[in-house]
Amino acid sequence: MSGVLYLCATPIGNLGDITERCLKTLRDADLIAAEDTRRTLQLLNHFEITKPLTSYHEHNKREKGAYIIELLKSGKNVALVSDAGTVAISDPGEDLVSRCIENDISVSPIPGAVAAVNALIISGLPTRRFAFEGFLSVNKRHRHEHLEAVKNDTHTLIFYEAPHKLKGTLKDLYEALGDRKIAIIRELTKIHEEAIRTTLSNAIKLYDDEPARGEFVLVIEGAARGTANTEDNPLNSLSVSEHVEKYIADGLSQKDAVKRAAADRGVPKREIYNEYHNL
């Protein structure tokens, strides 16, 4: 009988946020797979947990994933952790989960902190519907395509960003989305936790004069309903299928092509998806 892959959410700053269930899972696991073994070792040492560690990150996920799958098949239980927060969110754990499902291996979540959700709930922006967009690509074309795809999305938008890229990202967001409300959440649950609620234009001015420090979550106001400029887009004269296929031919994934077509037409992604697949 196969073992279980446990997805263990660890604190995003304050170690007091770890759950008793997470600690028990880490103590009981046969192996802990960590994005950064040095960082995870500090966590384990703090809670006096001694377990075998192996690295699992973006650059070794293919070969190390195969190794972990074989251990799970042999009946071993593996706890997977990221640097901080919930594993498999903007994280290579997503790939390991898919492999487990393909191999009929059980996957169990051990809930805990998620930076995106915690930033959202203190942002002061609408929380009923939101879209988590993760990190923007460093590739200029991919970054532009990403922002073009979400600029007419009416959901509250959530991005992660590193301090050294914050200034450029704020300017790109302003150019793509216009001047919207933004909550800049920094160093969640840590000593220097900070929430700046302002506009994109003011945020650009602020960080022109002030160095960015810490890890950031950017929570941005969604587009106002009915603002999508659909009449001037020549692609909207195509059928939905042709519209989506045009973006796929340009190199977008089907998911991103559907998202882009929905933004062009000012309609929900689900509507485009259903029509494209004749549902």
C-alpha cells in the first residue's frame, strides 16, 4: 500500500502560527521534502524535530520528484514543505501533487498560513471574489500578456513580488491597469508587518523615494464593471472558437487564451470556456 504525501503549511513569519497537526505530521513523516533544507532545518530545530530531509525545488523537481514518488509507492509517508506558507501555491509542489494523482497516491493537505489570503483580508478591498495571479514573469512579453489578460477582470487581483522588482512592477501595473486602489502588504506576521493602502500612482511615488524591503503581497482593485473596451477590438468579430485559437496560435496556453478572449469581450472566463468547449 502506498504512503501519503502531506502538504504541510508552515508559518510565513511568526513561528507561533504553526498548527499542532502540522507539528505532528512532521514528527510522524518518514521523510520531509523541503524547498530550502537549511531554512526548514531551522524550523525543525526550533520545535525539536529530528527527521531525514531532502531538497525538492524548481531546479530538481523532475529527478527528485521521481525519487519521492518511488518512496511513496513503497509505503513511506512524505511531508512536503515550502520556504514559508502553503506548499504548491506558486511553488513546485504543484508538479509533485500532479505526479501523485497520476500514480494513485493519496495527497492530504495540512492547512495553515497563506500569504495571499491574509493580505486580502486586511487590504480593505472586496474579498467576495478575487483572483490570485502569483508572481509576474521577468520576461517582458509574458509579463505584458499576463497584465493584458487581467486588466478587465473585475475580481480583486493579488500578486506576489520581491523587493528588488517592486518599483518596476508598480509602474507596469499602472501602465496596464490604470490608477487603481492598491494595498501593499509587507512582511506579513513579522515584526515589521506593514499595510499601505493607497493608489498605484501614489505607490510609485512612494517607492521612488523609499527603498523596498521585505516580501510583498500586492492587492489591487478589480476593473470597474462595464469598462472593457470591446467595440474597438477586431478580434471580437471572430467566433469565440476562432478568438481563442488565435491566441493559442500566438503561443498562449489554452487557459491563458480563454482568459485573454474573455478580457477582450468583457465577459466571464467561464462563459468563453463553455462556448469554446461547446458545453
